[in-house]
Amino acid sequence: MGFLSEDRMLFKHEWGTPTYDQEVQKAKEQAKDEEGGSGHTVDLRAAKKAHSATKKTIPVYIGLATGFCGCFTSFSSFIRDAFLALSNDLPTPLNHPADYRAISSTTSTVHRNGGYSFMALLAVIITTVALCISGLHIGAHIAIASEPYTPSLPFAFCRKILDRLAVVLAWGCWLGAIFLAIFPPDRNHGGTEIWRGRAVFALVFAPLGCLARFYASVHLNGKIASFPLGTFVVNVLGTAILGMSWDLQHAPFGGVVGCQVLQGIEDGFCGCLTTVSTWVSELSALRRYHAYRYGLLSVVVALCFLIVIMGSMQWTRGFSSLVCTR
């Protein structure tokens, strides 16, 4: 996300005209002329801002930033891990991946008191936010450093070939995931059908979450200039849905398929509905006071939802073991 936000080369041609690149060339020519040429003053900051605004309307950029980066990062999973750290139920790294199957969700992974659990909560939040902000700035510096070597996407190729191909691939892959959910490839192998729970159901629900986040951002983020309302709503809503799915998944009833569907909702719909990359990018773009207010409200409100939703079950009946393989 940091690379895409700072890059000025991939989408240099914008909508067919390299407007920002032309302004840069004018600035270089003006610098060579001691008298400022014809008197035209080039405002590179305004040109850069205009290029960033135009870039956000290009389909390829939207697909990379909103689609890939937004779905690759999950705010709901981040808050879920924070709650599990607070409730002393967050698994610790083990020597072998197979050891994770032996972890009981009703057993503490580390013997500690409530104070250490609160410190674990702070560790998850501070580490995640700090690393994500660092990654955003590192990506931006990489974009600046690699600018002389970054190629530009041809406008005609993007509009006539890449955009159309993306539509066909998107619908084809989504329909393929639906058919794989209906007819899993391990159906005739005997035993539990685990293929759908691991990936397919998540692929079925992922586009719905991504599109919902995109349209919520389009219609709500402009309501309050200092508070991206659309991202806030989807992050909190997605976290609440994940908490409800987690409770149903860890309840002592239900079958394997239901458990796998809930896993797909958590990983696919909630994971793509919520985003850390956009959230961190907005934090960096806001003024300091507004950024602290937006960031704290996002974490506190979402965590409070999980404390009510997941905590009410965790601290009363407890979480049962999953009946499906995750």
C-alpha cells in the first residue's frame, strides 16, 4: 500500500495523458531558466495531489490497493487476536505445525495473571500498528528509490486488455470457487471433506466483503473529512460478524459443513470486509489529533464488540473444540 500510494510511474499516463509527468518536466525546465521562463510557476505539490486523486479512479490501481492490499490485511483478525491475548487464549508458536491441532481452545496457553494478559493485549496492538505503519513508510521509500527503474503501464493496454481480462478472470474464478464448494475435489476420497474449509468457502465469500468495503468507502468516507467513516464502519461491522461466527463455530453443536462455512465467513467475508492497510494509510494521512482519535476509536469500539460477543461465551460456557479442520 505504501508503494502504490507513493509511486508516480506505474500510472504515469493516468487517463491517457501524463499530466503529473508534464508538470515535472516543466519544473525542470523552469529550474534551468534563471528568470523563471514565461513566469509560469509549477506547483509540484498540487500536481502530486492531483495525480494521487486521479490514480484512485484507475481500475488497476483500485484492484491492487482496495482489492489485493485491502483483502491481504484483516482488521477483524487483528482485533480477534487482541481479544484472544486478553483472554489468555492466543496460541503461542510451537515446534511443529501439527502441534497446533492439539491445542484446546478452552485451555490457557500460558499460565499468567490478569495483568500479564493486559500486557499481552497491548503487545498485540502496539506491535501490529507499529509494524504496519513502518511497512507503509518503507513501501513509500521503496517507490521513491525505485522510481528511475519502475516501468509505466501503457494506457491502451490497461484499458483494452488488462481491465477486460480482469473482469473475465474475476467472474470465472468466483464461479469456479462456487462450483468447487458444491463439488469438492476430495469428496470421493473418504473421510472428512476438508478442502472447502481450508480455502474454497473463503474464496466464495471474499468478493462480497471486498465489494461491500469498496462501496462503503465510496459513499461514507467523504461524509466527515477528518474521520473516514466508511472504513470505520466496515472494520467494526466485520469484527462483530467475525466474533459471532467464532462463537457459533466453537459452540458444542453443528456439523462439519457448518463449521467450514463459518470459517469461510471469517477468513473470506470478514477478512476482505475489514482492512488494516487502508486503515493505516488513513492514519498516516490524517492530522495527528484526528489520527489518534480515529485509530483509538477503531480499536476500542471493535474490541468492545468482541468482549461482549466472544467474551460472554468465553467466560461463561467456554469455547468448544472445532469439529472441522481449519
